[in-house]
Amino acid sequence: MFSFSSLIKASLGAFTVLALAHGGASAQEVSAAALGYADRLFVDIGMKSSLDQVVPGMMIELERTITATRPDLRDPLHATLLVIEGDFVKTEDAVLADSAKVLASRMSEQELKETVTFFEGPTGKKFIQVQPAVLQQVEVLAHAWHDKLSVDILARARDEMKQKGYTF
């Protein structure tokens, strides 16, 4: 399960990639070099490290869920999850390869190269460095906005319905 911050991070990462594109390549044959740049880009923007946490996180969540009602299974379940975790970690490679194909089909090799150059340069590295703190603050702002909207929409809907003779 992805958290709100994961969603924001993924959205910001996707936005960043798309914003840096200069129009993008249409559906085309994807070169090995373009795939290489797309792979590097996913490493640079932190997508790979985020995916690296998915399987271990799911294993922890499964263990927590099961042992909450069956604490007697803690040790054998933990041992079992350690054995099977590697099989599921291997599936990440296919997701990354498919993601690289998607990106490489939408951006030219040159655009991908320029984007990698940006993220591996001083400004791109600075962006990546500050991104976690920025995303944390954006998450706080987004939650506050969401909470305010919830209250304001309900109040406005009540007012509008009251004018029509309805209450709730």
C-alpha cells in the first residue's frame, strides 16, 4: 500500500520528467541507449530506491497483520517471509524495465540524455537533495488543504441545501 507521501513523490517525479521533456517522441522504436538513459533517470530521481522498499514493506505489513491476531506464528512466519522475499524482490526488475520502455517511448534518446545530464549535474543533484524535505512540507500543506476543503465543502453544501429547504 502506498502512502500519501509516496503518491506525492511519484507524482512530482513524473511531473518533473514530463516537464523536462521538449515535446516527447511519439510511439517509436526504442533504442538500447534510450532505455539506458531511462534506467539511469529512474535511479537519479529515486524511483528505483522507492521500488526497492515495496516488497520489504509489504512483507513487514503482512507479518504485522497476521501476528496481530496470531502472535504464535511470529517466528515461523518471519522465517517463511525471509525465504520468499527474494523471489518477489526479483519482480522489481521487470517493473523497472517496463517503466523504462514507457518513458523511452515518450521521450527521444536526446531528451532522455539531456534529462539525465540535468539530474546528474549540480542543479539536478540539488533538486534531488532538497526533494524529501520539500515533499514532506508539501504533504503537510496538502493534508491541511484537504482538511479545510472537507469542512468548507460540507458547510457550503449545507448552506446551499438550506436555501432550498433541505437540512442535513
